Amino acid sequence: MSELPKRPKAVIDAHHHIWDLRNDLPWLKEERIPFRYGDYSSICRNYMPDDYRFDTAGWPIVGSVYIEAEWNRKKAAEESRWVAEIAASSGVPSVMVGWCDLADPGAEELLSTLAEVSILRGIRHKPASAATAPEARRGEAGSMDDPVWRDGYRLLEQHGFSYDLQTPWWHLDAAAELARDVPQTPLIVNHTGLPADRSPEALQDWRKALETVAAQPNVFIKISGIGRPGLPWTVEANGPIIRDVISIFGIERAMFASNFPVDRLAGDFDTIFSGFLAATADFPEEGRNRLFHDNAARAYRLRDVKV
């Protein structure tokens, strides 16, 4: 790898988790779910602010965004309160994204409860999706086309919440229409639109899907989650993905994120963030600052948080 540019003076990690297995996290305890990185048993242990600081040592992390960690779904309010307490005592995270089933009859009440958590900035809820592109259908129950789901989505604006969307790229046409129809709600695509299939044909379709959703000015994207099962995280493999995303969304609406501890299954923090730096080595310093810090601060409203 050629010489890297200087590390940015300040980094906001736009997507990470913490967890304590004394809490109700079935997927990390008694259950095992199908997972895009394969076996994830190595992360099925406590991961708290001190662990996060150990992993990120050497990088100037001045702020971070906790993303809901798939607690028992009946305990979404408890999760947000727990994270807020941890943040108050440790300084990690700076802000958070909670969870609410937007199609649930109790969505309005839960959103009002979550709005009482001062560091909560938005909601992540994974809408119904197909396992493969050929299986994708518009209008499915629980999808972004579902009128009931959309009614719940429109409630986000009342609280000034953003929306974190994790869905395969073959559903980003629906996301584009959602962002167009509800323009006051920032929509943040998670994990690079999940370009798991790196065949030329699949990547061509992935880029087209990103172009469709990026046409809506209220859509951001997080560059994260681009590891591949059984393979090390390398800039040779992931650099083209990173540069394609930035080319499509522009330097103003993309942001780097660790997805730790999950992405530790693909590489350590320094490997991944040094990879982000290498992939943008020919960018102006101001552009890299936006990707590593400024865009996350804007998307998640960290300006009013002491970082």
C-alpha cells in the first residue's frame, strides 16, 4: 500500500454497537441467525465503551453513533434508555438510533416514548425484503410500499427523526420513492447498500440502484459492512466500492462507519479505517474531512452534542 495521507484530525464513527449480554439480545445468546459474514460466534460476548475505545485506539474518535442492536423487540424503549445511561457515564456513544416497527399499531406511542431520550436521533427498522434480486417484488406487506408501514414512517417527521434503512440494493427503488414522498425525513442507507455479490453484473445493478436512490437529496449513505465472508478486508477489494459510492452520492452525502464489533469479523478497526483513507488518498483533505466527520455530524445532528 502506498503512503497514506495524514489521518483526519477528527472522526465521527457513524455506525457502531455496544452490548452487555445481561440484556435481552437473543441473536447473541441463545439464538443463531443466518448472517452475511457466516459464523459470528466470536462477537457473542460483551462489547462495552472500553472495548470500543480499545479497538479504535490511535484514531481521533470525537463522536459516535450507536445503532440499535436487535434487542428483544418488546424492549425497544429499554434499549434506548440503557444506551443513554451508558453514554451519560462513559461518553460513548454521542447519539443513537433506536428501533420501532413502523407498521405496528403501537408505533406512534413507542416513537413518543423514544423521543424522550435526548440523545436519540432516529429510528432503524428493516422493512420486508427479498433474499435475492430476482425474488424482489414491489408492494409486499411490511415493505416500504406498504401503506400501513408508510403511515408509521410519516410519524418520524413529527419528532425530527431520521431513518436508517438496512435493505439489499434491489429494494432501493422503493427507498427512492419513499424519500421523494417524505422529503423532510433524512433517509440514511446502511452498509453501502449491501453489495455482497461482487460479480460485474451484480455490481452494475448495485450502482444503478444507488444512482436511483441518490437522486433524492434527502438520502445519505454509510460506507460500512463491505467485508466478505472468509476473506480479509482489503483496500484492493473494497476501494472500488468505496469510490463508486462517493462518485454516485457526492462528497457531501457519504460517511464512513465501522459497524463494530460486527465488522471485526472482516478486519480490525485500523485496517478498515486505513482502507478508507487509502481509497480516498487522492481526494482533497476537505473532502476526506467530510467523509470521516462532517457528514455524520450533519446527518445525525451532532453539532449540539459536546464531542
